[in-house]
Amino acid sequence: MSRKKQPQPEAHWLNKTNMAASLGVSVQAFEKWGVPPLGKFGRSVYFDVRSVLENRLAHEVSKQQPTSIEDLDENSIEFERYRLTKAQADGQELKNELARGEVAPVELQSFVLGRCLAEAAGILDTLLLNMKRKHPELTPVQLENFKREIVKSQNAISRGNELIPQYLDEYLSETAAESV
């Protein structure tokens, strides 16, 4: 009767005990790594250095780069690093948009709008006199009606700077509601 020849591990394969010893870790620690075995012969499981190296490299990469932000604990230093890096990136992007002229700070817009409104108020201030000079046929009642409307416009213009923050808040709340 002839016996079937059982397959044998290759010469460069090491069993779990020998692999753990060559790496300087305990067998239990090596098992926790979860290195996939190359083969099992009898009661021995065999590994090669390449599988162990790939496993450890993958482990180190996963430690350095979490799969998603949800995986991070909000009280961890990694989460705080993520927040800081994101804030720096957002700040740089905002600076780039500002340099390209795509955005402008609210303070600048308020300043420019305030100057434009002041100029418009000045024009309205002289409008009644200019209309009297150019159209002497206008009656005092008509001029008084013009004056009343001009004063209403000047009052609205003078409140313009005060209303900018209110309008900005209103705009932001509307755009936030539309994006949801």
C-alpha cells in the first residue's frame, strides 16, 4: 500500500511560533495582527515575510489616515488636528478667492456701499434746487411734493449702513434654507 505524499510548506515559510520569534513578539501578539496564512499543513499554520510586511504596512497606513472623520473621537488629538488642518485649508481657500476678486469681506462691502449711499444722498440733496433752476414753471406745491419724496429717499439711504447686517443675516438664512 502506498501513501499519498502530503504537500509540504516551502522553505521560506515559517510557522506561527517561528515567525513570532523572528519578529520578537509573542505568539498571541502575532495572532492579533491578523496576518493571513499562506497555508496549513497538519496543525501548523505557515506565513511568509511578505504577508507580514504587507499587513504591518497596511496597519501603519490605517493609523496615519483614518478612513473617515466619523471614526475619530471628538476628544482625540487626531480630531483636533483634522479640525485645525480643515480650518487652515478653508482659510487659504478664502484668501485665494479674495485674491481672485471672487469674494469680498462684509466690512469692505459695507464701506463701499456706505460711500455710494452718501454720494446718492448728496445728489438728492441738490436735486430740488436743480429742478427749480431748470424748470421754473413748477409750482410750489409740486416742489413741496418732490421735496417730501426726496426726504423719504434720503432717510432710507441714511439707514442703509445700519440695515446691511440685517440684510446679510436674512440672506444667509434664506440660502441656508434653500440648500437644505
